Amino acid sequence: MEQRFESTRGKRSEAPLDVRSQVLLDAGDAGDRPDDGGRTWREREERNRLKHVEGLGELEDVTEVEYRKVRLERVVLVGVYSSARTSQEAAEESLRELSALAQTAGAQVLDGLLQQRERPDPATYVGSGKARELAGAVAAQGADTIIVDDDLHPSQRRALEDATKVKVVDRTALILDIFAQHASSREGKAQVELAQLEYMLPRLRGWGGSLSRQAGGQAAGQSGGIGSRGPGETKIETDRRVIRHRISRLKRQIKAMEPARDVKRGSRRRYGLPTVAVVGYTNAGKSSLTNRLTGSTELVENALFATLDTAVRRAKAADGRLYALVDTVGFVRRLPTQLVEAFKSTLEEVAQADLIVHVVDGSHPDPFSQIEAVDRVLSDIPGVEGIPRMLVFNKADRMDRTVRERVGRLEPDAFLVSARTGEGVEPLRGRVEELLPRPDVRVEARLPYSAGSLLSRVRRFGRVISVDYRGDGVDLVADVDDRLAAQVMEAAVDSPPAA
């Protein structure tokens, strides 16, 4: 339903969105400047009011996630944007995404507030006056937590918590929490813990005597007495030392897991098995599309970051050759740098691929912003630049004709598919198989019937041109890689294949 909203200029306008965006300017920015152009104090007071983005708290299919069975944390979302750097619609969409992230983390979204100002307040992020208004809104809603759609400095977080008397979480902490809930493998858990500790290290804090284990003067006489005085070590220093020690240990553990990954990659390289990396924004349908292409039953869930551990699935081309599809972790706007670093070993799978299939949620209101976010993350992975890429818009069954036409104009080479209904999957499969690297060694040999296992490997990892079964062997013509060609020639009988 279309709703009306007050724009920042005080004019009425129609908004073809499912939310009503109302934006404020900080009172400090308004200042005591004289009226200009007929503006009244009533208009300025209305513009400075803290207003809401509605429709953020509705839970949809993602309510089936198991951890939602516990009591949901009640949260209020807060965002700040500058009209000079981003549009009002983009700020609303970012807050909607934050709402989806909060619901995925197991929270109940009560309200969403947007503030328009030149830059976030260095002290409280929203300004002292608006922090008091926010505290009143939080108390009225009965919220437990404030989630900020930005990365907060430790001082900003402390000041906002002091002003509102509830826990304050920023965007990075929220994403890290979701990753911690979804990680299942030993490597995935270690990577998430490493990212959390690196995020936590500069944000340690404490109050009063709990900060110190030092003793001296009268304090020593009251506690340990003679023998207890000395330089000591502050509590926060101890915490930092423990965290640094744990970070070093986790890095060694993750590095120790590299041989297992190298063995798996080595086996694919040894047999010349082509690899297709499936990348994309979180919840774009990468796992569903992988299942559709391979016939596997990988976890599929309408939730953000449902897949954190890299999954490799085998598929067979029309000519009988095998190839691997690698389902990778999803990306998101402003993906925390700690996660990019921690998951670098997992993202190496993308750099090792022969083809990258970039899956986009075609039903998203702004899919091209998701494409840009994924491209930024991929640009940080060494070795990805020269790998061929395919753009695939998934969820075509939810795209209307206007959106399809727009995508066709802007991305004429992209594929429109629906992993749920199967629409467009076969043309996509054919194109993927066309772009797979071809073996570059042509072999013509007569193999004995005892070399049946070798012939089977040629069928799986090479491209068979012809096979002719004769009385004394099998005449084979095929394209294979160097390693398999050497094995074929070694096993071949002396008599050449018949012309």
C-alpha cells in the first residue's frame, strides 16, 4: 500500500515503498539561524523530530530457524545518513537489511529510526539531544538493545549506553554474532572466534577497581598487606594479553588446517577436475542453485548466512565429464574486515576456481547494489581478476516483467533463473559447461581391456572423442590433461588404433 510521508523539505509526496521514511536533522545542525525563504519554527521543529521507519519487525519464513525458539531479544534500530553522500531510499534499504540481520540473529525488531545529519556525532553518534529522545523511545518500547547501522567507536558505544541505559550493538558485532550461531565445522568456528576476538580487542573496557590488580599504600594494608605491593598488572592488560594469546593460537590452528584443504584441492588438480565457484550476496539462493545443478541436498534456508562452511559438490556435464561446484559463504554490504581476514582461507577457493558464477537475488529492491558489494569483496581476494565470471539473477519467479526488462537492458548477458521452479536452469547449465576449461592434450591409443579403470577416468576427467571396441583392445581418441595423457600412453598396447 502506498503511504505518504513528510520529506525533509516539509512537502507532501507519494512514496511507492512499503515503509514510511521520516528523516530528521540534528538540532545542533539547525542552529539559531534566522528563518530563510518563509520557513517557520513549526516546520523546523517538525523536521527535527525523531521519526520512524515502519514495517521492520515482521518475521517471515525465517521464523523456522531453530534458535528463534528462545525468547527473542527486543531491539530498536538506529541509522544516520548524510543526504550529500547517500539517498533517503538507500538509507531505508540499509535499515531494512539491518532488520533482516537482527531477525536472523534471533531478535524482535520493535522500531527503526533514521537521522539525517552531515556526519555522525563523535560523542554519542546521534547527538546528545537525540540520544535522550532515543532513550525515551527505548523505554516506551521496552527494548533490551539498540542496534546501530554503522561501526561505532568504543567511546560512542559507551556514551550511547550511558544515555539510553540499554545495551548498544553495532553492525559489525551483529554480523559476527550471526556467524557464530551458524558456524558448524571446526575450521568455521575457529575463523569466527578469531574475527570476534580481533573485533573485541580494541573495545575492552571496565570501571573502577575492577580495572586494576595493582596494590600500594593504604589499599595494600586493607587487602594483602606487606608483600602484596608492587607494579602488578591491570585487569584490562590481563584481558588483552589473554585475547592476544588466544588469537595467536587460533591463527596457528587455522594454518594447521591448510594441509587438509590442500589435499582436497590437490586431488581436484591431480585429475584435472574443473571447479566452479558459486558466489553472491547472502540469501541470494546460492545453495538452492547448487542443489539444482548437482542434485545434492545441501542445507537450504531462507535466512542470512545459512551457509558458512564451504561445500564442494560434484556435477556431470552432458559429455560425461565431471566438474565441481563450490558453494561459498555469502557476502553483505560493509562486510567486517575481521571476517574477510579470518575467512581468507575459505575465500581462497574462489581464487582457485576456473569459473565464477555470481548469483544475485533478482527479487531484491536494489540488486545492483548487492552486485557492487560482492565485487568489492572479490577485489580483495588475490588471483580473482583473470577468472571468467557469469552473472545469474536467481528467484526469477518473483520478478515482474518490468524488473526483467530492466535487468535485460542493463545486463544483457546475465541469466534469469529460478532455483525453486527450475526456470532457466538448463540454459545456465549448458553455458557453464561451455566455459569449463577443455583438456588440451589429444591422445589416440589402443587400451587393453584390463585398463578399464583408466578408461573410466578418461570419461570422467577428459573429453572422449570416440571409443571403438575391438577384439584385442579399445581404440580411444580423447582430450585429456598432461597427467592423464601420460597414463594412457603408458598403458597403451603396441598396435596403433585403426584408421
